Amino acid sequence: MGTSNDGFSDAGLRRLREVLERHVESKRIPGLVALVSRGGRTHVEAIGTMRHDGGAPMRRDTIFRMASTSKPVTMAAAMVLLDDCRLRLDDPVDRWLPELADRQVLRRPDGPLDDTVPAQRPITVRDLLTSTFGLGTDFESMASPIRAATFERLDYSVASGPAPEPDEWMRRLGELPLQYQPGVRWQYDLSNEVVGVLVSRVTGQSLETFLRERVLDPLGMKDTAFHVSADKIDRLPPLYGPDPRTGEFVVWDEAAGGRASTPPVFQGAGGGLVSTVDDYDAYFRMLLNHGMHGTERILSRAAVELMTTNRLSPGQLAAREAMFGSIAHLSSGQGSQGGWGFGMAVRTSRGDYAPLGQFGWFGGSGTTAYADRTHQLTGVLLTQVGLSTPDSPRVMNDFWTTLYQAVD
């Protein structure tokens, strides 16, 4: 009949592989690992090589830098604290993050840094979890003074070197005014980093230690961490950022001796994880299973529902749509559909092949991971090609397009 008993058609999975192979054969994507799971069955494709000039093949256990696809997983640490009543959604964060107490807010979002008014209320835990605390990446104001100041003090991308330790990073953040009043506008990324610091201060442990104890170890996510240990470094490919003009494979980060090879002083909840397709599958399946992993509860059912459903008001949604809508042509639409929960996107409108309610996120290092309750499926696609060109977003797009066609 051409069907398999795992909820995917054999023909559909063959087509998925053919489409992914085409990207590797084009020489624009050196290699990738893809995983799809549904109904207790898992299908994995490892295609191409670790390096752009050949060498070791991609394997199912290849470790990738997750970049922003870290966000859905690191957010679980905060959800554990909510479940434990060690955090409350509407409590001010001042107690743990005094650097964020008594904020000044710009009078105009694009105005000078010294033209401010007092914040109308404190920043709350909810503001951080929903990415609405008043600062972050905002594509509508890239030329504003606050954007430049934030970038100068707090950016630590592949170009700018590693971040300082958390207390110094928070001190720098505390010197800045907010761009918007707390809770008003959705802005990307920065709040996730603050959540990581919040978790470590509430628990008195590093973010990684707490995340490992309560989430990673119980789920068997043994290859997920904030760096790759020496005994696993041969499983990490280089990270490439192709030159947009020439297509040449520029190395953003080598494996051995690179940034992912040593423990960072700042464990970035917004983008710092390394992981594998199987680890991410375990995490997203736990979310699909309402917080359960086998017989063990990782998160409450209510916590999972909060994380994986839209938390934004119509006004906040408009800012989110404006941001990713304006770059959809550069990212093949990645990230541009609908709402936001805690640490991840949630489909609130149907704009492509995925159904409403699909949740997950993608990363600037060429990674994507989502799950959806409608089909009870998870999909993870990991590459080593950053989003300096549209090549990896195009693979992501084609992965989801063919995956949804393969659903029986």
C-alpha cells in the first residue's frame, strides 16, 4: 500500500530524503541530520559530511550548536521553578535581579538615551518569560540609539566574542533604560538571556546544573550542554556562515579549540546549547506528552500548556509579526507564523503547511525543532550552516513542507 505503520507514508519519507539530499548535492549545505517522530516511531536521516570539503560523514549522534533553538529547552528551567512555587508569574524580579529595579524608560523608542520617564511598574517574571520586559531585538528600530547601546554592551555573537560572567552582564544591562514600558511590546532574545540569570540566582546553582538535574538528566538528554567536552568534540562540525556575495564557506566557529569546546562563563539561555536530534526529540515528545517522560513527570500539564500556547495580546502580536514578517523573504518564512508562548513560537494562524498550535523555534546556526499536537509529531533538522545566506532556511522550509506531506 506504500504506507508504514508509524504515521508517515513510505513514499513521503523517501521524498523527504530526496529533497534533503538535493540541498546537500547543491554544495550549499555540507551536511544535515533530520529526525521525525510520530506515534512512537522515529525516522532519522543523516546526509552529507561534517566539513564543507568532505571528511567525516554526518551521523545520527552528531552534535550541533543549537543557537536560538536553545530557547524552548532552557525555558523549562523557569517552568520548573513556577511549578515549585519558587517563582510566581506576576512577582517583580527586583528581589533576584536588583539591576532591573527602578527602571527608566525612553520617552520615545527611537529617542536619546537620557530622555526618559520612570517605569510605570516593576518588571515581572511574566514580562521576562513572554519577552515583553522592555528591551530586545526589534527590527523596527535597528537604527535607534538604544539598539546601538544594547548591542555594544550585551551582544556576544560569533563576531563579537564571548559574554562576560552573569553579574557583569547584568550590571551592563542595568545601565540601560528600557525602550518600552514593561509588558507593552514583544522584543526578541534578550529576555531569554535574563531568564537564564534569574534561574541561577533563584536556585543558587548555575543554569546548566539546575537544568541538568531537573530536565536534561531525567529525559536522558546526555549530549545537551553549554559546551562539547573533549571526548565528544569529534562529533561537532565546524559552524559555517557562507559569504553572501561569493558563497564561500567562512568558518564562524571551529570544533576543536572553538567557542563550543570550552565551558562559557555566561551560560546563554537564549542560544548557548549544543545538542543532538535524539535529545531534542525526547524534549519535544515530553511536551507532547503533557510533561511526562515515561512514568516520570518533568513539568506539570499546566506548565506545558502555558509554554506552548500563545501568551501575547493582539498588540504584542503585531510587533512580533512586524519583526519576522519583514525578514520572511530572507529566512524563507522561518519564525514568521503567529504567536509566542514562553521561549518558543506558537502557530496562531495558518500560513504554510503546518497546522495551528505547532510550537518550537529555529536558530541562526541552521537548526529547527517543532512539535504539533494535531498530528502528535516532532521534527528536528540540524545543519552546520548559519543564516548568513538563505540556504539553511530553505532547507528548513523544504523539510517542513515535505514532512507534512508525509503524514499519513
